[in-house]
Amino acid sequence: MTVRVLYFVPADANLRGLIEQEMPEGFEIVYLETGDDAEVRERLADAEVVLIGAKRLEAWHVEAAPKLRLVLHQGVGYHDTVATTALRDRQIPLAITPGGTPEGVAEHTIMMMLAVGRRLAWQDSELRAGRWHSNTVRAEARGLGGANVGIIGLGRIGKQVARRLIPFECGRVAYHDILDMDPAVEHALRVERLPFDELIASSDFVTLHVPLTDLTRHMIDAEAIAAMKDGAILINCARGPVVSEPALLDGLTSGKLGGAGLDVFEIEPVVGPSPFAPFRNVVLTPHNAPGTRDIMHRKFRQMFANADRFFRGQSLEDKVDL
């Protein structure tokens, strides 16, 4: 028997080749070409497994997939990308794939901090155009050494960020989280817990690592930005709507903020020129923080192994309680 798998994320030839390298015998994978509703319905009609990422699996998608038996998320952020009630009503299990995501996003976050602080994207684009700026940003650039860093959300990803900050000898690394942390974990990561208001008011860099929920939507709004330290740099590699983009634009335009690194946006994909494009103290990437070749190999290997376990009647790993 061959299990039909639908990959619910746009994939070019290189990514398809990578996926198929990790696909074991007994599975057949189908891709979306245009992603329009008619094609989606046609592909879902025969799908037994759906692999999802940033593209949301809606309730009507579940309804359009009568043979669907399993949904696997290639990352961890299922809260805003899966119609969990629709899956629960049909008793279709959902599992996440955390392997690689914390490390990949943490590396991307550190890169964003350094790139925004040093105006890397702007300097690169200017030099490519033949304009030399040896001294232009020296008076405004900043690094991580001696800086106060605030991590909002000390889960899998936040912990990896904190671990990677240790060699930079920051002035202080603090975190805010709704969950209590083991003091031994705080000691190992060299972090201290602060209330949200105190963290944003005292941090030179603020980095977000929370899921998108009713509690976190627009967590960073005009009021929060006004309370931030003058010249602070905001990094968002979590979910776009955690930040109010109009408020962020105002904060950058006024000079209140010293920069931003954005891997995620309120509306994705971004269509047309980004309103953040004119700012030399902003770095933009298209929601691909954990997406390195090595990590994607690891993820697809784990997803297919999980699917194989499921169809053999074994327990799923990293199953979400719906």
C-alpha cells in the first residue's frame, strides 16, 4: 500500500529533491503548483497525510480531504496555522516537528541582531551599487557585547537564543515568560526573569519567541514601543501579528527605535515593496528563519519517520493534545 502525502507549502525543484531524498518506500508525495482553491481541493481529495508549514490548514481544507488520517507540522507553531477544532472533530491527529527549529531560529535571531545593529543589509546593497560607506554608520552601529538583551518567551527557541548569547558577553540577558523556569535552567543560561514592562524598558535588544495567541497578538503595540528604551532594536522571528506593524513603522520613523529585524509579517506573503524597505536600520527575511538545508533534511526525515510509525500502528512523537 502506498500512502499519499500532500506537501501544503510552496516548494521549488531543489526543495522537492531534498524532500524526496528523505521519503522512504511506501509513500508518494504530491505538491501544489498554483495553490489556488480548485487545485487545493483536487489535491486534498486523495491526501491521507498533509505536511504543513506557514500556509494555514483551514477547516474547509479538512472537510475537503475525506481520506485524511494524519497532519504533520514541519515546525512548532501550529496555533495559527492549523484548524485544530476541525481535526479534533474528525479525530485526526496532529504532530509537530520541533527538531531543528529551535537551533535554526536561534541562529537566525542572532544573525538579525548583528545585521540590524551593523546595518549589514544597507551597507551590502550600497556597496553593490558602487557606494562606499566606510564611516557612515560607525556612530550609530552597535553590537551585542555589553548590551542588555531581553527575550520574550523562554521556550525551546528562547532557550537556544540565550545559550548562543553567552559568548557575546552581553551586559545582561533577561527574559519574560508566563511559565516559571527552574532556577538551574536560569543559571545555566545566565538569564534573569523580569516583568514585561521592566524588560522592554531596559533592553537594548528585544527578541520575540512566543506563539500567536489571543494573549500575544499585538503584544508589541504603540504603548509597548513608547515604553521601550530609546534606540532599542526589535527582532521578530516569531509570528507577524505579535507586532503591530503601524506602531513599528511609527517607532522607526520617529527614531524611537534603533532598528528592527523581521522574519515574519502581519500579512504573508508580503506583496509589493515592503513599507520597511526604506529604513537602513531594518533587515527583512521571508519567514525562513529555521530553513537551512541541514535542518530541512532533519525535519523531513523526522516527519516521514513519524508517519511511518503512525501507519504501523505505533505512537506518534510530539503529538499535539487537541
